[in-house]
Amino acid sequence: MQLVCSTKILIEKLREDGWQNLFKGVVFFCEQHDINIPDFHSTYVARHGHSRHQKDHVTIEYHFRVNMFVVIVDK
């Protein structure tokens, strides 16, 4: 039971604090390999469905941090 509790604590810490470390690592990798990095402060446009009907004006960073990273950690 102690392993379950400690794992839960580590996952919660990853969810709260893990994004910055992951993002820094990705930026570092992209810079080392000359990969273009999009402006994460620009508006995210959904590529599926009808993007012109998209009501939420979210940034690319928000999409990847909340809609991707947090959802995956929660799974």
C-alpha cells in the first residue's frame, strides 16, 4: 500500500510540476537538431472538424499542456 501512496504522490507532482521540465527538454532537443519550434503563445486551431466553428481561443501551449500532457498523466 505504501508503494501505491508514494506512486500517487509522484504522479501528482509530475502533473503539477512536470510540464516545465518536459518543455525545456523538448526545446533543447529541437534546438540541437535544428527543428522549428512554433510560437506557443499563438492561437491553437483544431485541424479536425470545422475549425472556423471553434469557440475556444486557446494557445498552442495550453492545448499541449492541458489537453495533452495533463490528460495523459491523469490516465
